Amino acid sequence: MNIDRKRVREQFAAYTKNYDPDNTLIALKIIHTYKVADNCECIAESLGLSDDDIEFSWLSGMLHDIGRFEQLRRYNTFVDAKSIDHAAFGADLLFGEERLTDLFTDDRSIDDMLETVIRQHNKYRIDENITDKALMFCNILRDADKIDIFRVIVDTPPEELFNEPMEQLVTAEVTPSALEQVMAHQAVLRTPTLTTADRQIGHIGMAFELVYPKSRELTMEQGNLYKLFDFPTQNESMKNALTVIRKEIDLFFED
């Protein structure tokens, strides 16, 4: 496998310069990219994978959100429901007519696998037809992404993250369906009816779907998950939900 990390980093920096790296949202995604790549590498190493597979995992982290930058320029939002599926869009940019992947590596033998992994990284569930090594790489990237999403949520002001004024955020209710999904150790299915409170407990619930022991270890080491319980709320349903979910998270990570 021919992956030159120096080249990948340089080309990524050159590409993102076209999108104003001083913009807060662009800067957020640049930092997120590097951290997800690092997480991918750590998880892959913990599994005892070959050097080539570790390099592939790292590269998938570097390229997984490449569609975010053009998404923001075209639609002025990172909300896929209001714009475009950023994973599919990124894969199209990398492997479609523009062939952005050629900027990062000359190794075409990894294209099919890399496209699959990038397209699947934001899906509610991985396509059931994906198995074996491809499934492993999908899980590595999805775990790595979730781990840093905890940090992104903590570091982003709630009003900016949810695009709502604080007076609405503090009164948002948790719906029974969202709480049931989290308590069943499932990610919350995104629907137009989700409240801000539902989305926040959904973020916490992602921890239950971490696949690998190293992913859970990194989550605890980085320390962002438990900060999500500090969500500002005056709503009783949200207070109660945070209390019961925290107990469930405690038990989950003890096991």
C-alpha cells in the first residue's frame, strides 16, 4: 500500500485553504479530521492489524469528512437534512468526476474499500451486505468519529450547535421514543420530530454503539462524554433523562 502521510497532510491543508480556515466552522472540521485520523490509528493498532491496514484506517479518517467543506460553501450548513448527505457527497467528490482521491494517493487498489468506508461512516446502520474486512474498517472509522464528536459537541456553544436560542434550548423536552432508544443502547434515529433534548441524549447514546474496547478506552481518556451531561436545561423530562442515562452509561463502561 502506498500512503505517504506527509503528502496526505499537505494536500489536505492545501485543499481546506480554499474554504477559509479562519472560519470557525471550517476550523472545527479541520481539527476534527486530524483527531478522527488519530483515533482510527489507535483503534487499528489495538486490534493488532498490519501496517497497511493501520495506514488505511488512518487515511479513512483523514478523508471521511472531505465533503463537509464544499457542503458548507454551497448550503451554508452542516445539517445534512437541510442540504446533502455529507458522506455520500464526499465519496462522490473523491471517486467521481473530480477524483479528489488522486490528490492524496496514487494507490488505486484501495479505492473501492475506501469509498465504501467513507460512504458508510454516517449511516444509522451499516449496509448489511458489507462484511469481513470492509465491515471492520467501517466500524473503526465510525467509532473514531463518534469519539471526537463528543469533543466537538462539548467545544461548540449550544446555540451554535443546535441553531436555537438558549431560551428554547433550556425548555426542550425529551420524547419517550428517544429515551427508549438510548436506554436500549441504540443510537437515536434522526427524524424531523426530534427535539433539541432528544438530539443531545442521542449524542450521549452513541457511546453505547462503540464497537471496540479501545474506542471505549479512548472515550474515557479524552473525558468529553460525561461533559455532555452538563447540558443546560430547566425541563424536568430532560433532567430525569440525563439522570437515568448517566447511571446506564456508568454501568456500561464498568462492564
